[in-house]
Amino acid sequence: MTKTDPSPRAVDATSGPASREQVLDAARRSKVASTAVGLLSAPVKDAALLSMAEALRVRASEVLAANDRDVELAVLAGTPESLVDRLRLTGGRIESMAAGLEALVGLPDPIGTVVRGSVLANGVQLSQVRVPLGVVAIIYEARPNVTVDAAGIALKSGNAALLRGSASAHFSNTVLAEILSEAAAAQGVPRDAIQLVPGTDRASVRHLMTARGLVDVIIPRGGAGLIKAVVESSTVPVIETGVGNCHVYVDAGADLQMAIDILINSKVRRPSVCNAAENLLVHADIATVFVPLALRALADHGVTVHADSHIYEIAGGASHVVPAVPEDFDTEYLTLDIAAAVVDDLDAAIDHINIHGTGHTEAIVTSNIAHAGLFSARVDAAAVMVNASTAFTDGGEFGFGAEIGISTQKLHARGPMGLAELTSTKYILVGTGQTRSAS
């Protein structure tokens, strides 16, 4: 295959306002590129992914220098540490990003996969096959690793990626997109298959959300405000990702040490991510035994507990325990904070979760198989963990390679979105001259 001419722009690093025409021009170029990307063979796409991974490693110093600028500006602006952590890149995180691209190479190409098929009574052969979505726009906050994950998954699934990161990560995203598009182009991928949306102002987001006919789907990744704004304002179809108000419920008869280990890993491993636990629920029958153990373990890791009256009484004035207010149980903290409550039984735990949860990830620690089954069946969430940490809700952990986001909706995609979730399907019918009767 003839290598794509690297001269066209693949990255528009416009900082500040961008006109509607600038945004639509980028979308048009993505649309043209998406047609070519959808026809690329699996070996070409895999070669491009390997080239992108290697380029990240070779040019890591450029990425880190750009990221240092973003982090410095964020700190000067008084950005909360939890958000700075999402923004910050390290050598290890760059290596993880590169490894995520390489993991995609080892996964089957979804394009052309037959979902189902049959031979109709008239002899026509019917097949439903996977096809690309086309132009996938991702609007995301802070995390520059999304630039890499989204570009890689979009390419492997035959789509063009139109990326709109936050202004806080502008320098990081600009360098990353340049590196990725150049490396992919060297293997025959259109340069415009990986683009940044021009502009860092809110108007550019509005222009993108109304580019219906040029953009096939938008995926928002970020806080509740961003997701709500995109879902309510976009004229382009949206795959809704959600915030993670995740719970760990400790059932009566649970292995207490297992429960402590799962609680701490769910809350502390990386509190700024959406699969971190934000709520602890404890069965009343074990509260007097388990709660002191949990409070001690949470204190050891610097976690502030927003406690209901039962847990606050058990805490006996511990300095890291504060009285909860109603909104605490609906809060995605993304910090070393957790809301905690005692519930009467399994039914009460499930009811609490279905009222306050966000449909992301819910965990039960139990030795009762029947309770595990009831919890799994009745809790309304994209992922349910039985005797395991909420931290496992992750595309990489699920074997999907990198992920484009975690969907909490119920249409098309739910949970970590990998390659299959970035495809649609097409029916192909092959006959031997059959015609349909007039009746």
C-alpha cells in the first residue's frame, strides 16, 4: 500500500477560540478519513498501533515536557489535587499508554465479524456483520491518556477519532496527537484519522456537538456537569458515560479481612478515578465488629469518613470521622473521602444503592451464595463485583486492551467500551436472483 502523504494537517493545535467553520472543517476532514480507515486491513492497523506505541516511548521526553506545562498551569490555577493527578503524566503512565496500544494488536479485528447469520427460506443468505461507526468524537476532561486510548481503539475498530480534550491538558494533547498521527501515517493511515478539535473554548464544544452529518457519535468522558451538558445539548448521537458513585456493601457473615482488603483497594488504590468506591454499606448484624476495623484501616490511609448516625456513634469521636449530610451519599468525591452507613439487611443495601448509585460499579462482600445472586440480579449497575474490588471495572482488566470509557447507559454499550462497542452492524444478503412476490 502506498504510504499516506504526511503533509496534510492531522493536528489543529488552535488555542483559545475557534470558529464554527474551523470545527466543521476538522469534522469534514475526519469524515473523509473515516471512509479510508474503515477499509484498512487488520495488518495495516496493527502496524500503525505498534508504530504509535514505539513513537510514544521514543518521544516520551516531549510528552513529559508538554505535560509539565499543563500541570504547572493547573497548580497555579488552584486546581484540586485529585484533578491534577488525572492530568499528570509520568514515565510509567506513558509506558502504560504504549502497552495499551500494543495490547490492541493482540485482539481480533472486529470489522467484518459475523454477529449472526442464516439462510432464509427462499435461499437468500443473510449475515449481520460488524462495521465502523465512522467519525467518533470524544469530549473529555483532564486525562491526556484518553487521547492515546481513544485514538488506538478508534483506529483498531476502523473509525476516525476527533478528540476534544480540556484546555487544562492542551499542551499534552497537542503533542500526543501529533506523535500518534505521524506514527500512524507512516504505516498508511490517513493523517486526518487522528485529530484534535480546534479551539479550547466552550464554543468549539458546542460546534462539535451540532456537527450532525459529519460526526457519527460523541462520547463524553468526565464529570457529571460535562456529561449532562453533552447529553442535553448535542444533536449528534451520544453514548453516555457516567460518573462513578460506587458502593462496597459488606454483608452479614462476610470474611472481615477480605472485606477490609476490598474496601481499601476500592477506595485508596486511585481515589481520583471513576471506579473508586465512594460509599461503604455495612450490615447491621456485623456493624459493631466490622466498623471499628474499617475505620482503623481507612484512618491508616488518610481517608475521611462521612458517617451516618450509627457509624458516627461507633466511631466514638475519631478525628477522621465526620457526621454525614444527605448529599454525601450522592457525591462522587474523587478524593480520600467516603460516605458510610449501616443498613438493616441485603434488601436495604440494594435499595440504598439503586437510589444513590450512578449505574457504574457496585460490590458485595459475602459468604452467602444466594445473597450474591440476589445482589447481582437486582442492583442496577453496568458492573457488579462479588468478593472483588470495584477497581476491576476497567477495559484493560476485562481484556479489552485500552477502553474508550465506561458507559452507564443501557443502549448499545454498557460498561467498559472496547472494540466491539465502537462498531455498528450491517445486514448483507446474498442471493442467486431471488425476487419478492407482490403479496
